[in-house]
Amino acid sequence: MKPIVIMFAIALATNGLEAQKSTFTHGQLKQGDLAANMRLLNLWGEKPEAVQRLYETAYELLASRPDATITDVADDAAIQKLFKENHLTHLGGPMLGAIGPTGARVWLRTCRPAKVEVCVSGERTEKTYGPIESTRESDLVAIVPVTDLKPGKRYPYRVLVDGKPITIPENAAIVTAPIDTEPSTVRIAFGTCFHRWGLGNQRQADLIRSREPAAMLLGGDIAVQDRNNHLGLHRADYLLRDLHPAWRCFVSAIPVYATWDDHDYFDNDKAGIPRGYTQADKEGVCDVFRQSWNNPSYGFGDERRGVFLRTRIGPCDVIMLDHRYFRSGQKGSFLGEEQLKWLESQLLDCRGPFIILSCGTMWSDYVSNGKDSWGRWDPDGRERIFQHIEKHQISGVLLISGDRHGARGFRIPRPSGFNFYEFEAGSLGGRHGPPVTKPDWKDYQLYGIAGEYAFGEFSIDGTVADPQVTFRLIHEDGAILYELKLTRSQLTPPAK
């Protein structure tokens, strides 16, 4: 096993963010008022005047009512004038999601109710998918399914709104996943804690994209900051996300999968129905989240809601849990019994050599003594999951997590001698957090950083006799901060 790697914040003269770091404090950037959001809009470079006017006007409209929508913004006369003067055709996207061996889905938010088509370039011809209508009911979102493609191929695409091509990033392309019934290789990036301010980091976005992952898994604290039940401000933060060129360029080429943590749910450490709020508040937040992302599914898919999901990306199964929506405030309700049973059945059903199992907070209790996580709320539920994996000898489980700013990895030893491995990459926003290491972690910790922009990555090789996965923690400058190779057999619990 490689030695532990511990890093602290260092000044990077080439980062381009140092001036912003010295100008604005964490406290200023986490505030939710217009001034803070305008700082975030311009944090990575001054935006054109038209974009600033658009966002300032939209923010004020969305902040004016808790139920304000993007459609309300688009109906405003001043906004419509800005659309016309600047020839704006869409407010967000295209954003790829639900990647598979034969297709994907393309998400777009338009400036008015419209018909959206996606034109995909093949070897000899171009095929058009849609139209799908963006409506007032969908808050101007259209999601276009693209099907019947070949596995492991790159397909450039165009987007039409009401029959007219719109301007999208030049690199926009769908790269289909490997076929999932045969041995193959795949790369999957992941991380948490953009906390809005990391979304405009072009350097990090370009680096991830250059490594050509099949997808990016985002485990929470992404684009919304502490908006509680003010749905208008949830939408204002998602609009801020979609105005960052780095984000638009990234998601037009890399499919993203997202779940939430506390800050994009309600506020710090909140879950379930927080005190002073209602079931309707919780459902409204969930509905806005679902409109703002492009996951293949969300939770139970019915009135029970939730945002957990399972998918397959090449030789890897992916399960992303919802550890916020179903809590009751009592111990033992971290996922809720129904989601816990769903998880147990999905783990048994997985057929790939590896399973990425994501939770927005940490699986282990090393950091902050399990604050707002399994150790505080549901140690028995965590033990039930671990014992289920061990009892059924479910192979290849890779635990990923977030919430605690920075990035830390741990080995989680079991009484049987088996080890789970937890990989946290809560460093997409370069934030400081709890201590990156402590002396009593030395026998279990793999790595620890804080105050640096970095992301996690799994490179999976399912073509060898004992399939292998290589984890890398990668700095925004391209440096490999930590690397660990594991085999499926190492991640297979022993028979009892």
C-alpha cells in the first residue's frame, strides 16, 4: 500500500484565483444575497455586461417570491428585452446525462416554451432526435433522449430550438459507454463540494474533460447554498451555475449524475423535514432539484420522491444514495427503511466487477467524529449495509463520500479482517475544512488535503482475470496527489 499523503493549502501563482481569494472571504462568498451571487458570477473572470444585467434582473425576480420560477423570469418584459437585444436562445445546457452504450439524454433550458431537437452526427449521416417541448410546467426544461448509437463511439451533436441551431460549446459530443455485457475498461470522475464557487474553475473543468471520463458523479453541495424552502433562490443558484462558461463547456461533453447534501437540500446539517418547515417545502425542493439535473431516475419515481439512483457505466455499477430526504430526526433513519431495503436488493442485483456506492456524507467516523453522518445518526444502518455486503460476498464495492471540505481517504477494517475503502473528494471547491489528518488515523488513512482544488477518479479494467481499479486524487494542475490500485479479489469479503 502506498504511504499516506497529507497536503495543506499552498499558494499557486498560476491559479488565477489568488486575487479573488484575497479580495473575498469564505463568509462573503457563502452569503446568499445579490452582491454575493454577483461576486460568484464574476469570480473566475468578468462576465459580459449583458450577462450581468440578465443575472441581476433574474435574481431580483426569483428572490421576490419563494415560489418564483424561471418561467416567471422569462415572462418579464425587461428580461425579454435582454433576450432580444442579445439574441439569447437558451438559459442553460446542453447538459448530458444518463449515458449508456447506445445513447444518452440531453438537457436544455430555453428562454421560452419551445421545441428542442438534437442532431447527432454519425459516420455518414446526421440523425435528429425530438422534438421535445420545453413548457411552463417543466420550467422551460426539455430533455431529449438520444438512442440507437453504437457503444464506445464519439458523436458530435447540434441543438435546435424551434428549428434553429443554437450556439453551444465546440467540444459538445456524446461519447457512448462501453457495452456492459462484455469485459471493458472505463474511467469515472467524481467529487463533491463545488459550493457554487468552484463551478467556474475552467482549469479544473478542462483537466477533467481532457482525461475523458465516461461520466462525472457529483455527491452534493454543488450549486445551491443554504436556500431552505425559498424555491426562487434555489432556481437563482441553478441559473448562476448555468451561466458559467466552464460549467457549460464541461457538461456539454461529460455526462453528470448528481445527488444532494445539506447545503443544496435546505441548509447546514438539515435533513428530512427541518424544524419550522413542512412536507410541501421538502417536496418543492425535491421537484426543483429534479428539474435542474439530468439523472436517469430519481428516488422511487412516485409521490415518495427522493433523489437516489442506480445506473451502469460500462463494467461498473453505480449506486448514489439520498441521505437527506427520508430522515425523521431520530436515530436509525439515515436512509429510511424503504431506501435501505432498495439498496440491499440493488447490491444483490449488481453484475459488474465493481460497484461505486456513493453517500454525500462520510461512511467512516474519523473526521469530526461522524458529525451529521452515519456515526451520529445511524451506526446500526451502516453496520447492516456492511454485514449485507459481507454475508453475500458482494465484490468490488468502492465507497465514495463528501460533506467534509477537503479530500480524505480511509481504510475501514472489519472484524473479519476484510477492509472497505472510502474515497472522499470534497475538494471541487478548494475549500478548507476539518483537520486533514490526526495522529490516531495513521493506521487507517490513505490521504488528506485541504484548501486545494482536486477531484477523484476511478480507472477500471474489467478485461483482466482479476479486474482492477485504480483510484487517483488529481490536483487541478494535473499532479497525481495519491494513487491506489486494488483488485476485485481484494474487495471481495471472505466466506464465513
